[in-house]
Amino acid sequence: MFNNTNMKKTTLSERINQRMRELNLKSKDLVQATRASKGSVSQWINGGNEPSARYVTALARILKVSEKWLLEGGKIDNVIITDTSKIPLIPLQQAEKWRDIIMGNNLNNIKLWVETSGKAPRFSFAIQVEGDSMVNTSGSGPSLPEGSILLIDPEYKIASGLIVAAYLPKTDSTIVKKLTIDGPNLYLTSLNNNYKPIQIDTLDTIIGVAIRTQMDLV
């Protein structure tokens, strides 16, 4: 809930922290949404450097506020309460052909769409997790049971430790795994310890990075 009783002038970092508390966001959520460095986001949150113009739009979206309110504060009327986007939900095995679908303007053939909080990155799409290989058996960290919907961003910067969708030409299959980079070695690892890592030769096999998840609870 927004507090209309306290209208004192706030700093940008105070407004960021206010919205993070109200939306239960972590600094990593801001990093993913804006693609800024962890250090930059930490500065924004702790009252150091303010975000440059290139980050303001994405930051406002993840905080669900107008850019004007984010930068200037003021009346609560300027706050955007909700913001949703619809993205195509495609079968996992079609993910490898997503670029062809986009370039061929074949979105009219897609039957399923899902709503996601915030504005989805361009070219993003959704897939559903299959099987139990991404069910976390270690007791810590994320867990992705079968049926979980993942928002995939084909343009997100690939890095070790991220959940990715990858195409394996040898088996003609598309899978969801965590990318592990160990020196020159590349692995696709499961969150379920009962599955062995899959070594890959190149990052070209990565279709996109999972930046958001949602799932039905009932």
C-alpha cells in the first residue's frame, strides 16, 4: 500500500527502496530488469550515483512507477499501479526456431499467450519446463518443477550461473538447464543432482536466458 500521509521530499534512492519494499524486490531483480551492473544498482539503492538515462525506463518499469515519479517524486497519483505484457508461449521444441518465427512474422500462428508482470524485452517468449531435472534437490536456490513457465530473453547477456534454454543438435532436442562455465569448459547442469552435467562445445547452442518465472500453484 502507498502511504499518502507522508509527502516530504524524498531522494531517488529512498523512492527506489520504498518501491522495492512494497513489491518485495531484491537488488538482483533490478540488475536483471535494467541489465546494469551489480555495483551500479548498489549505488542507486544506497544513495550513491543515480541511474543514467539509459536505465531509467527499465528501472521505472520494474518498480511499476512513472519515470517522472521515479526522478522527481511528488504526488502519488503519478505512480503506475499495474503493468502487464503478453508474450507468446511456444512448445519447448520450437524454441530453437524462434528467430525464424520472429523474422518470418509468423506470430499470428501462435495460439497461446501468457501475461507477465512488467514490460517484456523485445523478441522474448515463454516456454514450459518439462520433466524433473530442474527440481532443486539441494534445498537452496530456485526450483523449477514441470510446467513452470519461463520468460526467455534471446538478447540477454550470457553468463555462468544463469538458467538458459539450449538446443542440442546431436539429439535434436531443446532443454532448460543452468549454464556453468569452468575455464574453457562449458556445461549445462541440472538443479536435480540425479542428472549428470552435459558438456557443450560452444555458447552458440544457447537460445536465450530465463529472466523470469511464473507457475500455477493450484
